[in-house]
Amino acid sequence: MSFSFDVKEDILKINMEASSHLIELEAWLRLVGEIYLSPIRLICSSSNLHIIRYYIALLKQFYTNMSFKIVSKVQQKLNHKTMYSCIIEDIGQTIIEDLNLLEPVTLRKEEILHDAKMSISYLRGAFLAKGSVNDPNTSNYHLEIMVDQEAEALFLQRIMNNYNLNARIAKRRNHLIVYIKEKDRIVEVLRRLGANVTMNEFENAIIKREISANINRALNTDVANQQKTNISAQEQLKYISYLELNYPLERLDPKLLLVMKVRKENKEASLNELVYLINDKYNEQITKSCLNHRFRKIKEIALDYKARKEE
């Protein structure tokens, strides 16, 4: 099962007030319901049978005499997914009227937007209908709700952005998606929807990924630093070798000779390590800056002597 499936299963476990269920039903039916007028019937479809059964149970709380049938069909073009459809005929018209399904959502938006319980209930229904969230262990962070109508997309965006979720809208083929990319804001959506178990899993996955990324960055930094050290050391050894073969060493400052000796004995050591060795083994207090200056002096002498020999 997918992470989205787990999130939805988590949401389905929450107990809510009856009034909240009606708003949730309205959102869910707006996104998955199809209304047929001759004869009047309401058909709701989903690939998640648990969600179909959940909303049938909710509907039966308000419409106790409701009769329905569930049919299934394998979608040949959608990875052979099974789609489940709930067909409601006898009181379909009553449900359509009670839940304002023939009215544009814009007529209800201010009432819903200004009531926190109503707006979150609407968001729950929309997410259970057409929402998905990527597995944080394997994918980029991404949560979305897919809709067909621009008015519905704008309405869901406003609900989300009332909670500073930075929801955006994009077109995908013949649909619109209202989506969020920021991991912290996805966590906030899951919290608002009541998906506490999967929210904790999401947060733990974030922590693991960040720890892993920090370790990789540290390793990459260490590798890069070691490569720089090796390049610098090879350059220093090149000038040391040139001086030993061509330059009268008795003319060199003893401090430079010491640096040359220590570098030759420790070909892969960093400057910090050389500083420690000189301070500890030769009892000469030297800083990294001073050591770097001596290596530059060695290079300068070697290049100057070589240039004069070639004149």
C-alpha cells in the first residue's frame, strides 16, 4: 500500500461531530460524485473501497432509509486498478439538494472559510476524495489535491493558505492540482487533517533524510578537503624536490629546511597536522598561517632560482 493510502486510513479513524461530517460529505461528493438527472441518481467512485464504505456509513447516519449498490470495474488504462462505484438512486435528489451539490462552491465559500471546523472538514473530504502525498522516504516532498474546476481549486487554495500553507495551483493534463512542496507545511496539513500516526512517520522520515544528508555533506567536505590537501602537498613536494636537486641548501633558512623535512616525512598530512607535528616533535611554536607562509617562501625561492638559471 502507498503512503497516501496509509494517510487516508489514518484520517478515517477520527471521530467528528455530525455537522463536520456533512461538510466533509459535501466536499467528497463534489470531487468524486457524478449526478445523473434522468433518472436522478448519484454515483460516487473511488479506487479505495474503505473510503467508499466510510462515506456510505456516514450517509446512512443522515439518510437511514438510503439504499445503494456497489459495483467494481478494473480500469484497463490505469495500471489495472479496480474502481468502486456506489450508486444511490432512491434519495439521490434529497442528498444533492441537502448538500448543495448543484450550486457552485463559490456560494458557500465565505461561510466555510470563516469557520475553522468547517474549512478543515471540507479539506478532509477533498483530500480523501482526490488527495495524495508522496512517501517521504522515497520521493520529493509533495502533497496535492486534484480537481476539475478552477473555482474548486481556488477555493481549496484559499482554505490551505488561511493556515499559511503556501498552496499553489498547477495544470496537469485536463485537471488542476492544488499542491504543497514544503515539508514543514505538509506536516501541518497532516496535523490539521488529524493524520497523527502518519504525520509522525513523515516527521521521522524528514529527520532521517536530513541526518543522512548532513553525513553525506560532511563526507563530501572531508573528501574535498583531502583532495585539496593532496594537491597542495604535491605542489609543495615538487618545489622541495627542485630545491634539493638544484639549490645550495646551506643558503636556506633552517626554519625552511625544517618545514621541508617534515613535509617529506608526512606527504599526505594537512597543514594542521604539520603544525601539530612541528610543535610537538621539534618544540617549535608555529601557527598554520606561519607554516603556509614558509611554504610560499619555498615556492618563491624555487621559482626565482629556476627563472635565473634559464636566463
